[in-house]
Amino acid sequence: MARTHKVSPHTGWFCAGNITSEEAALDVDERDVTTAEALTSTKTVIITPPGSPTGMLFRFRADGSADVDSKLELYTARGKNDYYSRLATLTITTGTQDTATSTIHFIDKIVATNEETLFDGEEGAGTSNADYIDHYYIRTFGFDRFLFVCSDLDSTTVYVDCCYLYE
């Protein structure tokens, strides 16, 4: 009997938002959805995927010089009455591959720490692919809110790109 497989429909990259101001990792009293999502838009990128993707793939861009690094804190929650929990801390390093403008560059190295192993976060090639584009993949497990804050912003702006994956 032939086996059928579900595949990801074409879900191209989109810019989920950008961060231009630092925000420390969320304190205990800042992790409820209402408080966390009330932070100014310059400090957060919030992604609420449509439907139920089984995974999400991220890539990042930043302005400034090559080899500058910043730290992103990635949190996740389920629904409007939940609390955010940290999924990972991502140290991202700016590469030299330009986007359409020569002042914004792709991130060529992602190093994940503080990872919640349930989500099976995976970095791309990182250091072995200097000046290429690195990626970070997570499984979503039905979580419907993903929030980024930049706890150490060494560029003027960090851009978060995303695409949804369906299996």
C-alpha cells in the first residue's frame, strides 16, 4: 500500500519584525502573556503562527559590522492566559552577506544555550559556514506564541525572519 506524506506548502520567508532596543531576559513577574506582550514593539518580536505548523525556521539579519554579536531570548506560550517560558538563548553573529541593501547583513553564526530540549532546537552550520546564512529550527508542539527579546543588542537593529513548516 502506498504511503502518503504531508508536506510543507510553499511558505516563503517573511520578516516577523525587528528589535531596536535591549530588554533584559524576562523576570518572573514579566512572563505572563499580558505583561510580556505589553513591552514596547521596539523591544520585542511576537509571532503567532496561523494554523498549527509543526515547526518554524528562523534566520536573522542585522545592520552594522561583520563579527558583531547580539543575544536573543526566545520564549513560547500557549494562548492568551498562559505564561512565557524560555525556549533558548541565541547568540547571533553578523556575517558579510548583504541583503538587498548593503547596510543589512545576514547572520552567519547562531549559538544556542539555555535550550528547552523538548522543542529540539537545531542551529544550522554555524562556524563551518562563515559568511553564509545560518538558521535555527524548532518544533512547535502546538504552542501558538513565540516572543523574541534582545538581551544584548550590539547592532542598531536585529531583524527576525521566519517561515512555517508543516509535516
